[in-house]
Amino acid sequence: MDRQPTVMTVRLSTHRRLVGLLAGLVPVAAVLAMAPAASAAPKAKVDLVTSTVPAMHSGETAWVSTVWSTSATITDFTATMSATDGATVAYPAGRAFTSLYGSSSLAGDTQDFAAFKITVPYSASGSVTVSVSATWVDGSKGKPDSLTSTVIIPLSRYAGPSLTQVTTQVSVPRATPTWVQLRFTGSAPMLDGFRVSVTGPTGLAVVYPGDGSSSGLNGTTGLQGGVTDYAGIRLDAGKLTPGSYALRLTETFSRPDPTTETGTVTLVVA
Amino acid sequence: MSSRSAARLLLALAALAAAGCGTGGSSEPPATSETAKLAKVQAAFVCEVARTNYPTEQQLKAALVTRLRAADLTYSGWKQWHDSLVESRSRAAQLASFTHHC
């Protein structure tokens, strides 16, 4: 009669011990399963895929991109560049470095790019070599890593037109002096010191900003290839009769040699 | 519950815990047909910038926006997806499957 409760007590005690032991092993097993995976994770292999970027013209400013790949996730990616032949480098948002487009992280087995702005002087020829220095943190190891490499930018001489005159017609009321915008798109790599002046029919008064003898561009002093900007002039047509007139434009700039070109805009006086 | 059953249950829990540590568990953003479209646009965009110089930074972004609109996607959606790549192996795998060596 005394043995039965004793056996049950022993079985129950063993059961509880086993459950307690296994419960204690759960976090241990989890840690053991994770620890070897972290320490055995291979180091991220980061590569600069780009060796040569699309060709540029001497004198050109452009945003160019370097493509990067990684075998494992990395974070905190940054890159800085320096260039030969007097070319200058700038980065997005005025920062001192560039990063991957959209974020500073790169998931394993994927590619992304880091862009930077480069201005090549007219004096450069042949090619520009860009030295690239990148840093990142290996996602699985939490350790910083780095790489240095080079990218080549082939150069050629530009031989096309200087610009495209976008504005072909302006309209002003006869009663009120009015500011109008003359828009241009750069075709040559860079038109430094861009100025425009206007001559029109007798009786038309033309006023330039600051009461000068010509107008500069609204954005910067030079017209960059592929960029559209405008010059403002004020027209007083009070002495003209309503109708259409021809305005002669004279544009001066350096590309890099001093250059003068002309164009025509139709003035409509209402 | 027998001792053997309790042991099996706890071992299964341990295995699940270990597996969860390795993959990020069920909180990983899922790969969908929408994320596949984003991955396809991203891969093509990276190829485009690799062979194109842009006069301005705005024109570079405009090139992406144009591609997204053509695929009926938005820039904000692309940004959220891009940020999720490092925490979603399945989405990163989608991107990798579309990535070309361009």
C-alpha cells in the first residue's frame, strides 16, 4: 500500500525535472544555433563593378554613376572621389561624400550605384582618372571595411552648336513696361560668362538688370550643356504701335574661346 | 502529457526559436508581385545610369520617376521598398533575380 504513492511521486518528479531541464535548454539551443551562424558568416565581398563610365566632352559637367555589388548585406556605405587633369568632384546635397542611391545600405547579392558630379575643364584631353575610396560596415560582422579603386572617364572634343534658343516669341502690352524671359538650352559642354543683349525697332526701350548693357543668366554665370536657363530683359513698347516686330539677340560667352552668336525673337505688342 | 511528448514539444520550440534568429522570423517584409515590379524597375534603372551621364542631379531622379510611372509605381513606394531590402531576404532575392551585369 505504501509503494504505489512512492512510485507516482518518483515519476512525477522525474517528469518535472525533464521538463525543467528542456525548458532551460530552449534559450541555450537558440543561442547555440545562432552563434555559429554569425561567426561563420563569410565576409561581405564588395566590388566596384564600374571600371569606365560613359565618355564626356572636355569642359563638360555631369553626374556620373559607379555601380557596386556585394555578396552579403552592408550598411553605412560612403564613397569619395578625386580626379586628375584638373577635374573637380562634388556630391549630392552638398555633402562631403556620396552614398548608394536611396539609402546607405546594400542587400546581399544585389547591386546599386553611387553618383557624383564631375566638372572636366576644357584643358583636359584623353581621359580623366577618378580615384574612388569607399567605406562600409559589414552587416553580419558589424565591422568597418574599405576599398580603393579607379574609374576612367574617356574624353572627346565637342564640335557641335553652342546652344539652342528656346524662346522664339515674347508678348508685351503697349501700356506697361514688362519683364520678359529669353530662354536658352546649352548644347556645348559649358558657355562661360554667358550674356545677351537685344536690339529692336526704333522707339522700343530695352532695360537690363542693374541698368547694365546686357543680361546674364538667372541661375549661374555659365550655361551648362543640357541645362535650360533664362535671361530677363524689360521692354517698354509705349512708343510702338500694336503689331509684330523682330528683336535681334546677341549672345556672348566663352567655350572656351570668346564667342559671339546672334538670334532673332518675335516681339508682339498688344 | 508524457515526458516524451513534453520533450518533443520543447525541442520543437527550441528549433523554432533558433530558426527565427536566423531569418528574422515572420516580421520580414514579404515579396509580392508589386515588389517584383519594383525590383525589375530598379534593376533596369541601375543599368541605365551605368551607361548614362546626366547634366543635373534632378535629371537623374527624373529618369527613375519616369520608369516608375511607366510601371504604374510611385517614388514613395519605391523608397519604402528600397529601405526594406536589407531586412527582407525574399525581396533582395527578387532584385538579384532581375539584376543584370550591364
